Amino acid sequence: MEVPGENPRGRPMEDYLHECLELLQRAGDDVGRRRKAIQRPKAWSLLPFEWRALAFLAANKAAPEAIGIGGGVGRDRSQPQRIGRRGGRGRIKSMDDRLEGPFDVLVSDAPAAYKLAVLCAHKGKSGTSWDSSLDSKMSGLRSECEEGIHPVWRRLAREAPLIAEMAQFPVIEAADRDIDSGDWLDAACFDPLDRVRLREWLSMELPFTTNSEQAHALQRIRQDLTGGRSRPGMWMRWMSPSLRGLSGEGALLEGVLLASVSEDTAREVLGSLKGGAISELANRHSMLIGMRSGDFSGWRACANQEGDDGLSEALRVSAWKNVESCSVELSAADLLNGVEILSHVGESLPSPLRWRVASSLVSQGNVNEALGFIEDAVFSDGEHASTALDILSEVESEILTRTLRESIVSMSESGLLMVMRHEGAPIQIGLQAASKLWESKSIRHTDEILNIFTKAADIESLVTAFERDPSLSMAYPHRMLMSWHLLLGSSQINRDSLADLRKTALKSIDNSAGDDALSDASVALISLLDGLPRDMDSVHGKLDSDGLRSLNEVRRALSPDGDGVVKESKIENLQDSIQRADLNHLEKRLFGALIIALQLNRAAMDLQIGGEESEKGAVESLGQLCELDSAAMRTIAAVTNLVIEHNLGVPALEDWYREHDRTGPEFQIVRAAILRASGDRLNAARAYKDASMKLKLDFERSALVLRKSLIEFAHAAGWREAVSLVNAHPALSSSVTKRFKLYLRTCKRYEDGDTSAASTGLIEFAAQEEELSRNGASGSIRDRRVEVLEGLYRYPDEHGLPPDPFQGRVRAALQEVRTSKASRQTDLERRFMIEMRGKKDPREITILAMEVADTDPIKGLWMLEKAITSGDLDAKQSNTLKKSQRALFVSHSGTIPVKQRRPLRNLSLKPLIMVDTNILIEALKDDLIKELSADNLGSLNWTVERAFHWMLRRRAGEGRILLHIPPAARGEFMHRAKNPDSVLRMFSDTYIDKAIWSEMVDDAFLMQRVDSICRAFNSWNQPAKVRGEEIDLEDFLLGHREVFQRVDEQKRRGGRSPMRTSIKGEDIYPEKGDRDIMLDAAALASTSISDVGSVLVATRDSDFRLVSRALEEEYGFGVVGDAQQLNDRVL
């Protein structure tokens, strides 16, 4: 509510009331017209409701008998009052209710005449309810009115008889007031755009008199400012015309109001004020308007304002906000002053000047203060980036780093070069600039760009550059070798392409100059990871004593002569030492790769050593390596190889492939291993099948994976799917033996309900085999067929396959082939089965086995084997039978060829392993690397081949196996290792320092190492009388023509020209050396060698591996191609 009395905008309320009452004379006597008339002037809006109530008394011609102000003369009080539309909300407040209460008015600051008029109205309305105590108050007011009243009260008394008393007092005209404008002018020193200060100023008493039009306009503006959301766009309309064209103080009011709405004419209005303080104030407001509208001629005057009032501050702030547009010379001190001024109001200098301040502060060494000025500034040229990099080289700032990186996106070539060359640039900033330059395909700065890629260990960009220009891998071979170990597994770069680039680098490494981008420690780490470790002093120098000791202990344990036992704490100690070391970014990455290589080696060793706990720890470790965000392509490949070799379930590896390469065969292989480990062998088989189909271009891998699929189908009783797979892919399934195919088909027929066909198929197979072995064989046709069927009966047990329903069908076939008169041997077998189901007496079982052995020694021994492994005997009974089995074997061993001894695992007979040339070569290479390495600890480059020859030597050292180098393998090995140059060519995929090689490896040294390898892999000598010339190998090879044809195609597709043997005009069969090894192995398997339980060929050659099962069925010797296959045969 407005306070009655003096209007804060310059005129008394009595003037406004008088202005409204003047219109009653023309309104006549009609109350309605009179009410409308008094509300017509602008002055009406300036009156508070209490004053308006008095005006309504006049409009209504209120008399003592007219009780209601809101009604006409003589209005009946009993007339119903208007009720709200909802009803029951109560009586609407009428204007007479707005009349100020008698006691309220007495304590107000209103003029005495106003108070007396209000009391007169209340007394005339109240009648008998009037409070007589107020009479004395009215007497006092009358005394004051005797001194003179405003003319409005006499006019009011004439219009409203209710207060006719007011007509008796003398009237005096109001004298012009002499108001001091000093406070008002001082208060005008504010920013016109400051709405709060503007409203406060407009609320002050004006130093000049305003009319109602002006007061009304000011009131509207003031109310708009009070409303919360002002509408300055309306002010110009409200100001016109009453507040336009003013003079003196009024012109200042007009000018400030125009400035507050950013009106261009404000400067003209303010410029009209001349002389005195008001002129100076108007000039300052005019300068502020000019600064904001682009007139910077008075910039220095504005910037140097010293007052603490709002206008001075606005002038200073506006000047510094526009400083970039002014051609003024500014010192660093000036700029700092500007920074302080702007920061006081939450503003900042324009970015270019902030950079000038920051550059000055950096030169003074105040880097942290400089950072505060430009942390969110905009980059516009290379000089700004240089200053930012100077700061970032000393302190870290996420905001500044982000802003700088955003600016690099649009930076010019010169700016990019500056960033890339800045010595203090954070590595990722320099890398971004280098990458941007590389995208422009500019070759002028290739060396610098590759240096940044290298220092930042941005292997993806580095390899992409090498792919674009393969000659770069010759110029920077160490970087290419580094990339081989650090490239992320998630990279889209083709692994074959990467391998080709690596080969190029290895060929040129000896002719390359030093690499300034790589530290000595980096070069040493690359050499350690890739092959021949050299100059390890630089690596050792980076580690403290604990780290160095741990590194040497771990490497020694993982060396060829080590025990393979690595404590996790040793690797952790090394990691801690690396964390403490002073390393650059690239060295950290290479040391990280070293840790991963050690962990991979440790896991591989644990898997080779075997044992449930070791395998569990290895799987956990491998999973952790796959979960690393920085998992390298080499790491993923190594873990995948271990999964394939050891049939491991590593869920983290499956997750990795699912995210990065779910369409490849490896994903299905890894998934199959997990399913197999969980017991879901049917889905494991299907996963292996999918992988095999995706590997069709790699026949060897595809065939080996298909074999795994068929085995899993067999264990899951998925006979139909297995047979369908064999039928659909005859070429791939040709590596599977005919007995295994018979096994699958027999089980499938039984599952289909065709038991007769299942038995008939077995009998037909036995007839075919009997016919093939008829020449020179003893016994009747029936006996030989029975012998074949009995061999088939043992087939599931010998190969770890489910016995049912296959053995049941074999028994049915045997029953059909045998005569109705049971033979003595059949009767003994039946008694054996009864005993095993009954008492299980070891003595009775032994007697039965010995009687069978009199006519068929291997069958008698097999009966004891079956009893021992049945799980139906206690430990004492099993030990008794083992002794009996050993004694029985000793008595008949001279008549039992080695190839028949494989099922007799409880005799603890040793495998005789014939070592092929490829194993000897890998062992020689590993041995030479160990001898050439500075610390004699060898390489950390773990491979399946390396693991294989290590395991051969380990098992031989444990006395578990016998090793033999067949003459053909020895001859080929000696030929290929005839001199240092020929051996050096074997290291085409290994980093070898040619200078060290030439210095250490001469003919004598090489011969010494070759002899050492031959001794290590030849613990058994072949008797001179054992020769395989009489064995027919040609028919076997022809029988597997499709396999050898595909092997030959694959080898030639890889760019090789393999040595092959021609049979019937086709040069697709294994070379003579391999055929000689096959013949020797077959001959040895056919002889009776003391304490030898099987003959195995250790080789990685696909000519052996793809027909391994067939070789075993046909000639009785097996093939092992990796450490896990060896352990499966030995442990």
C-alpha cells in the first residue's frame, strides 16, 4: 500500500486528489458518471485506496443519512449485497470499507486535514456507535486546520456533505519547495543497467515537481521494476510524452531512463546538461553509453575512473571488457589491473589480453598465477598454444589441457608444428598435433611425426604409417619390433600385414642407424622381448636392487635351465620397482610388456607342470591379462594358443573376442573350450564345428579343429550331427581314422534303432580288415575277424571315448561271428566278467588272465588292465593286480610288439619318442639365443614350439620318456646346421644382433651346440637290425591322397616350395626324410623293445599331424605335436 502524505516522486497526495475532484463539476449529478469521472485522470492511479475512498465520498455526494459510500444518496442498507459467483464466499469489499480506520489514521504521517476528514466521515456514518473519546482528537486536528488547509478539502466538503465541516477552515496555496538535489545526484552514480539500483533511485524524492502524467509514468516503471521481470521495452511508450524533452534534473532522469533501455538518444539528452555537478555526472553516464555502443575514444578516462560507486565501476568494467577493440598501449601492470577490475564483477579479460598477461607471468616464473588467467581462455594462434604448453610443462590442468586439445582440431600447420616441437608439451598433446599433421599427408615432417608417435607409444598410428610406406619399417626397424609387442589386440590392423612388416624390419636392423627417439633402455627392452637380449645394463640401471633381483630370479626360473617355479611375489616386487623407477612414457609401456611376458611365461610353465592348483592359477592369470584395457595383440594371440593347446576355459578371453572379433574362428574355439570345461560338450562340439568351417583356407587347422568337434560330439552322444559332419566334409574328415568313423556310424545306427545294420557294419569292417591282412597271416578267417572285432571292442577304452552303445554292438557282432560252440578263451572271458561283477578276487582274476595269456598274451594283460582301472577295487586289490600284470608282462614281453602295449598304462612303460628335425631346429635356436644373450638367460618370447622342446627335455630329465633322433632327422638337422650362415637364416623371425653373432658363432662353437642338442634329444639308440624297408607305406599314402594334396596346396600358398615325393605322377606326398621316419617308427612299433610302452613321433609337421590317428591305427605309432599332447601320453 502507498503511504498517504507526501508522494516520493515530488507532489503531495492532496494535489492528485484535487486533480481527480476537478472533473466532478462536468460530470453532473449522476453518481455513475461521477465515479467514472474521478477515475479518469492519471492522478487516480497515484492515489492509495484510502485516498480513493475519500474521492468516492465526493462522487457519491455522501451525506450523514447516506450510510454506504459505495451506494447512491439514500441507499437502503437492507438492500442485498452482491455475492460472489461461487456463493458463500462473503461480502465483496466496497470502497467505503477502504476508508482508513479512525485509530489508524491518527497514528499515520498524513496531513491533519486528511485525518480530520476521515474522522468526520466515520462519525457521520457511525451514528450512536461513535467512540466519543475521539472527539478530543478531532478538536486537536481542528486547531491545526485553523492554520490553513489545501484547497482540495474545501472542494471535498462541497461535494460530500458528510465532511462539510472541512469547508470552515481557511485555504492556503502550497509554496514551491526548495529541495536539495545533492543526495539525489549522488545516488544517480550507478550503472543504468543495474535494475535494483535504478528502482531504488526512482523511489527517492525528486528534486523537482512532477505532474500527475509524469508521476504516473514513473510509477509504472517503478512497479515494473518491482514485479520481478521488468519489461524495459515498454518504458519508452510510458515515458512519452510526459518524461521526454525535460530539462535540468529532469533531463538527467530522462537520460538515465533512456540509457537503462539502451536508447541511442540518451547521450543527446545527457549532453544537453551543462555546468556544475550534474553536467559532470551526465558526462560520465554519456561515456558509459558511448563505451557500450562502440565509441572508445574515452577509453583511458573510463578505465581510470577511481570512484567506488556503481557508475565508476561500470565505466572501468566496460572499458576493460572492450580493451581488445582499443588501440592503446598497455603494460603488464595495466593488464593485471584490468584483470583485477573484471574479476571483481565475475568477468575476465578478452582471451588475447589474458594470454598476454599469462605470457608475462610465465616469463616471471609465476606459472600457477598464469594458469588462473587463461585456464578457460580461447586459443586463437600458435603463440597462445606456446604459452599454454609452457604452463602445462610445469603444472597440470585438466581444463587447460582440454581447451588446448579442442583448439588443435582447427590449428594451422605452423601452430601444429609449434605444439609438436614444444619440449614441455604433455605427450598426448604433442601426439594429437602430430596426428593432425599426419592426416594432412604431408611428408615434409615425417621424421618428427614418427618421433612423437614413438615417444607417445601410439603404436596404432606408427604401424599405420609403416603400412602406408613399408620402407619406413626398414628405416626404423626397432620401432617396428616395438610395435609388434605393443599393438593393441583391438586394433583393426591385419596381423599378417604386421608380421610382414616385422620381417622387413628384422632384415634391415643391422644396417640401420641408431634411433634417437629410443633410449638405451627402450632398445634393450625391445631386444629382450623380441629375441636376443643385449646391453641389459641400461635396463638394470632403471631398477632398484629389489627390482633387479626379482627380474633376474624370474628370468632364471623361466630359462631353459630353470625349474619353472615363479612366485607371484617376485613379479609383484618387479612391478613395484618399475612404479618407483624414473621412466619416460615409452619405457613404462615396454616395462609393462615385460611384466606381461613374464606372467605369460609363468602361466605357460604352470600349465606344463600340471596339477589342478597350477592350472587354476594359470587360468586366473591369463584371464587377468585379457581383461587389461591395454591387452596387446601378441598377448591375446599367446593366450589363445595356450587355450587351444591345453583346452582351457578362459571366460575373459571369450569376452574379449565377443567384443572385438566375434566373427573369427578363435572366438568359437575359445568358447568351445569353456563349454567343454563346463560339461556342455554338445555345444562345445558345435562351436568347434563353426570354427572349423571358418578355417577352411587353413586346411591343417581346420582339420584338427574338426577332429576336436567330432570327439566332443562323441562324448555328448551327438552321433547324428557327427556323422552328418563327416559326410558333408569328406576332405576335412579324411584326417579322421576309419575306425573313428566306424565308431560314430555304429553309434548313430544304434540311436536310429537299426541295431542289425550297426552289427552288420562292424562285421563287414572286420571282413575287410581280415582280407587286407590275409597274406602271411596265421589262423582261420573267422579267428582273424574275431581278432579285429576284439580290437574294436577295446577301441573306446584305448581312446577315452564313451564305450556305449559301441561295445554292445561289438559284442553282438562277436557273438554272430563266433561259432555256436564257445571256445575256451570265450569261456574264460565270461568267467572274468562274472568275477568282476561278483567277488572281485585278485587271485581268481589273475588266474583267469594268465590262462587267457597262454594263447593271447595282450588280451590277458588287457583283462588285468581293465580290472585295475574299473574303479571297483580297493587300493590293496589294485596293487596286487598291478604286480601280477607286471609279472605277466615280463614273461611275455618278448612276444608283444610295442604297438600293442599302448592300452597297458598301469605297467608304467616309457614312451619312445622319435624327434623330428623341426623340433631339433627350434631347440638349437633357443640354445643359441641363450648362449648369445648377455646374461645367458635366453629369450622371453614364448611359443608353442619352444614349449614343446622344453617339455620333451623336461620329461626326459624326469625319466618319464626315452628320446631318439631317427637317422633321417639327424641327417637333415646336421645338413641344415652345417655352418653359421645356414643357421643364421633360421632366425628370419627373431631379432639377432649380427655383430654379436659373428663374434661368437664360428664353426667350432656351432658344432659344439649342435652336438649338445643331439645328445639332449637322443637318450636311446636304435638297434641296427630294426629297419622299416619291408613296410608298405605307399598304399597308406595313396589312401590319404586328399589330405596330402591339401597340405601341399597350403604350403605352396604360403610362398614355399616344399620338397615332396612323387607317387603315380603326383608330387604331393611327404618328402623322403619324413617317409623314412614313418618307416622307422612303424618298424620300432612292430618290435618288442624292453620297457617301451609306445612309439611316438614328436613333430610339428602337418604331414604327420593330419594323419596321426591313421598312422597309429595302421602302424602302431602315434604323433605328438605340442607339450599338452605329450603330457597326455606321459602323465
